Amino acid sequence: MSVSPTSLTLRDLRADGYTAEVVERWNPHARVRHDLFGIVDVIAIRGTETLAVQATSSSNVAARVRKIAEAPTIAAIREAGWRFEVWGWAKKGARWECRKVDVS
């Protein structure tokens, strides 16, 4: 994948009027990425809405949905009133398409 799911997600969120930022961080010593609360790649805000997004390839959507369902932090995220979606990206011909799954 020459374009990352995260960059595609940021592009679409910003085009929809969200203020969006990546909230995962790289740990160079362990050579792994750490998501915010173990499950969030991108936070987007618009008005009074907060949207958390886990960005991935379309083939990994089901695994990410399971990961979120099992995460100890998901209850607190839901209690805070955040919307939470998994965005799965796939290239169809010359276009990128996104499958969104609401896991709020």
C-alpha cells in the first residue's frame, strides 16, 4: 500500500470539516506503534463531537473490531460519549474506498 490508511483517513476527515490528528506514537526502541488507549489511531473533533478512528486496510477490519471490543479502555471511551469507527481502506481500480464500521 503506497498510501497509508492513516493518511487517507486524515484527508477524508479534514475534507468533512473535522480537525483531526494522529494520536499513535512510534517507540523506536521496541520498534512498535502505540495507539492512544491501545486502540485509537486518529482523533477528530467537529463542534461538540469527538470521533476516534482506528485506520487499517479493509482486510483487517474484523480483527480491529475484535481488538476494540476486547480493550479494557473501550468502556471509558464510550462513557465519555465519543463516537468510534474502524475505517478499512482498499484500492478499487484507481480509487481508494473506505468501509466504516461504527463500534461506539
